[in-house]
Amino acid sequence: MFNVKAMKAFVEVARLGSFAAAADSMKVSTTSLSRLVADLEAWLDAPLLRRSTRQVTLTDVGADYLDKCQSIVNAWEELGSDAKRRGKRPTGTLTVAGAVYSVRHLLAPHLPSFLGAFPEVKVKFDLRNDPVDLVAASSDVAFRLGEPKDASLIVTKCGTVRLALAAAPHLIDRYGMPKSLEDLARFPCVLDTTPSGQNHWPGVGKVKIDYRLEANDGEIIRKAMTGGLGASMLPRFLIETDLKAGRLVEIFPEANKAELGVYFVLPERRQITGAARAFVDFMAGRVRKALD
């Protein structure tokens, strides 16, 4: 016997401490609910609850099984919710938060295809270069570079972007090509703080660098670099054209292995809209292919 309803009955009795209260919560009779719990105990061949006229408590076995049963009930309910969502066409306005340059380069090219595939969905971009609190900002999904730290969020990784350390040729002519990490401490630098506000770049080492300019916008930093204000590290896709045109020269290209993960971030499962799920499912593969 495998009966999710029996597991839910056991979880409700344990949560409420009463067969009568659990029966009322599940809208079944106390007799039916008691039979469900008894069936589960028979299947597990172990008593889960101690019953008395005054209270219901967990046995040691019941305490061990409670979390497992709760997980199965949650998974079963989520499976049913997913099936219902997939049976409906996504509709409504979808709010997507993300940094300006990552949205522009990685998402915007695929928007016509997405809106064509889902004609009843409207997309609203909330372009911000700081990590977004999805609930507080009323956003349905966030698109970001750098791994989210909040374990309660639902994260879909689309791949990685390589970071390139580069500077304008005339700046290198003036100061000389850095030959070691320590040289960067004496070289004019500028910092994009969009992925993180560190005082060093990932993969380059722990050398402390004095930045002449900091901005949480990669396009501002790119223009500062091409204008000769300083060296910086940016996603390669943002400066690839400048590197090919000779407006920027890469520093330590062989040694620099720095990269950032690219993620779609969703709120807790019960708050995910059908449009948000459709957007992530549609975009993730396309972003992954573009990064590859």
C-alpha cells in the first residue's frame, strides 16, 4: 500500500495534535482519518502515534518518519500543481529583474520568439544592477551573473561567462603591460560592482587594488576602459567587439580563468507563476546555447 492521503493524515495529526482537528482540516470524518493512519502504520509495521483520551503524541518511529512523510506529501502536491499549470496557457504580466547589460546581450535577442510563442504573456523588465529581493520588488523572476546565496530561492543555472581583464592600448603604452599580479596594484583600474563589491577580481588573486572609479554598470566601466581611465575585468561578451577592434588589449589571457555563473532565480515554488516557469524553460536553453 502506498497512500499519500494516509501520509497527509499522519502529518496533519502530528501537526495539530488531534485526530478531530486533523479530520476537520482535511474535511473527512474522524473515523476515516483514523483508518488512514492505521493503514499507514500497518504498511510500515510500526506504531507512529501514541493515542490517549487527552492527547496524541509521536512515537520514536513516528518522529523519524514525520519529515519523510512531509517531504513526500509536499512533492506529491507540487507534482499536481505542476500538472495543472502545464494544462493552462501562461497569461498575465511577467516582471523580470536583471542587470542592464546581461539582459540586453543575453535575453533581449530571444524576446520576439518568446512573445510569439506565448501571445497572452506581457513582459516587463525591471533593470537594476543590484541583487534583487524578488518578493520585496514584486518581481516574478531574476536574471543574474553570480551565484545567489539565498537557499530558499529556486535557481536554474544556464552556464558561465568568461571574464576578461583588459585595458586600452595607450594606457598600456604609458604604464607598461602588467607582468604579474602585483603589478596590478600600481596600475590604474576601474571596477564593475554589478556581480560583487569585492576589492579584487575572481581568479586574479588577492592583490589589493585601488580603483579610480567604481560603478554598478558594466557599460559605464567599458567606456571608462576604452577611454583609458583604467584596466578592468568584465564579461567577455561585453567587450569582445572592443578586443577585436583593438580598442582594448587583454591582460594575462592565458592565466586568467575567471568566470561567473549565469542564473535564473525564482521565488519559493508556491509563488512561481505559470508565465515565470514558461519564461525560464524557454530562455534557459537559448541562453546556454549562446554562452556555449
